[in-house]
Amino acid sequence: ETGVTQSPTHLIKTRGQQVTLRCSSQSGHNTVSWYQQALGQGPQFIFQYYREEENGRGNFPPRFSGLQFPNYSSELNVNALELDDSALYLCASSLDAQPQHFGDGTRLSIL
Amino acid sequence: AQSVTQPDIHITVSEGASLELRCNYSYGATPYLFWYVQSPGQGLQLLLKYFSGDTLVQGIKGFEAEFKRSQSSFNLRKPSVHWSDAAEYFCAVGAGTSGTYKYIFGTGTRLKVLA
């Protein structure tokens, strides 16, 4: 059974740029959730996708957007990057609601 | 509002000693509760979960947690800590609204194990 995989593992961008992070769900899972984990904090919910539709969003601006594909993999896109976007971005997949299984994350640094 | 509080930011224990990590939650309905562990540079690994039934739940790596509704707590315990348990531990409550199911996490407790 393949777990949740995320790519890339690390990324460095500058302010104003755009970034795309990718996530492959665990086999058999149909729901993907994205979280942002700032240094020293717990993960914060960004949004969730269920069967290719956005299924809820946390307190994040519209420049954070996503996609889920027919194979249930997912992308997180962030436009107009800001310094505060520097964080570990975690993807979690689940069959329907839970439990959510997390990948190792993408560490995004904004210069 | 839904929230999770982990009162201890750092905890240091000696190898072989017992461990208890505290977690308090605020949630209007019956909560689904989770403990995750995060090693440096890694994602979150699920240790255990509580959905319903027996309030003492067993997890992986010898961990257990007890749900106490009257105290709104879900404390994590281990009878004998190993050096490899050094990591950050997160408590989370599953919150479902309007078809969305998200996890609300505490700020974490960093565990240091002394040899």
C-alpha cells in the first residue's frame, strides 16, 4: 500500500512568484486535505477536495487554490507569494472523512 | 469555537520513565480525537484515534490515550519512554461542518528524552 507522497520536498521562491505543490493520495482514498504548518505551530486547515470538488476552506485568501484530479491526486497553488507563506505544507488523504493520513510535506521558503 | 489546547510546549523525561502529554479540547458535539507524532523534517504519523466506545484507546508504539468527556481531555500516555520517542506530538479534534471534515490541531508538545 503506497502512502501519501508530496513533491517537491523543498522549494525556494521569491515574493510575488507563484508555486504549485503536488500530492499523490494513498491508494483507495478519495479525499485530500491541505494544511499549512508555520514554524513552531500546529497545522492549519487550508481546504479539502472530495471527488474533484472543493469541499470546504479554512481562513486562507483566494490566492491559495487547488485541484483534485480523477486519480484523486491533488495540487496546491499559491499566487503572489508573501514572506508569511514560508511554511511546511502538508497534504493528507482519507477515504471519505477520516482518518487522515499525512505525507512528509513540502518545505516552502520565501525570500 | 472549536479549539485544542496542549498546555505543555516542552517536556523532558528520562528514558524508561513514564510519560503523559496533556490535551484539552473545545467542541460542541461528540468529538473525534487524534494524536499524531512528527519527527524532524517529517510529516505527521497517526498514533491513535478515538471515535466512540471504550474511552481508553491503544495506539502504535506502545502509546495509549484516555478520553474524559467531563474534563474535555484526551491525554496521551506511555508507561516507559524510549529515546526514539523524542519528537513533537500533536493532538487534534475532527470537526465536521456542512460536509467538510477538517482537523483542528493544538500547537504541539516537543518531547525530549534523556539517556
